[in-house]
Amino acid sequence: MDVTFLVAAHSRPWPFLPDGISIRRVHNPDITFYRHLYEGVGAEYCWWMRRVMPDDRLAAILSKDTLHVMLLQNEAGESLGFYELDLEDSRDAHLAYFGLLPSALGKGLGGKLLDCAIAHAFSSGAACVRVNTCTQDHPRALPNYLRAGFEITHVEHECWNVPVELLPERLRDSAS
């Protein structure tokens, strides 16, 4: 699969979220909650690495003060999506994960959430924001990143040894 690496060097204004929609930081999220969110957003797009990561290793990552897990939710408190912004290098933010749950797709929330992630990174003092996407991600991922002002820095071909049971159905036949 091809992995596209992108960088944004210009801030975006904080967007207005639709009525009844909010974003909140989840400090040191519970592993079970996080895995549910991660799998719910990414299972169809071959997000697998955090699904097989040992709990202690994932807990260490999620407990970092510089990691911001930001939850998009409706007024009933239902999760709609999330982004994970790694600010360990305060000048070079990394948008590690970003996406919506299937129930939130097609409602215009993805672009708003992405704009929030970018504004969040720059308001935290970053000089740039990095993200990567691959050919297995949602088909609108790369166009959304480009629309939001990201520029492609390079593309690499990578081979991942994804456990077959974690492959989306659409990829299982080609993996055999």
C-alpha cells in the first residue's frame, strides 16, 4: 500500500461546530473506550496497530500529557469521532489519528473536525502539523487533507503484516 505523508504550515481558524456538536479532550482515556473508538472509526480502513498493541504499551502512550485525544460528540454524549494530536515536539505537531464513526459520515463533520485539529495544533504553538494517510483509508481522506491546506511531502510504498482477522472484508480476498 502507498502511504502519503503531508504537512500543513498555515493555521486555520477555529470552525463553528453545528448546534449540539462539541469537542472535548479525554485525558488518559480508558483502554477499552479508546480501543472501541479506534476500531469503530478505523476498522474499515485497516487501522490495526493499536488493536494488537499490548495494553501496557498503549496505556503508556495514552497517558502522555503531550497527547491530546479529542472526542467529537453530540449533545446526548454519543461519540461521533475523534482525533489524536501528538504535541511531544511542541513545534512539529503530529495528527496521529483522525476520523469519524460510521454514523457520523456524510454529515459535514469531517472537515470541521479536521479544521479543529489544525487550529488546535497551531494554537498550541506548533509551526507545522504532519499527518499521513494510506490507500486503505477512507477515499475522502487525502482530498480532505489537501482541502485543509496540507501539502504532500512524499509517498512511500509499505508492506504491512496485518493479521487477516483485522483486515476489512473488502481486503480479505486479496490477502489470501
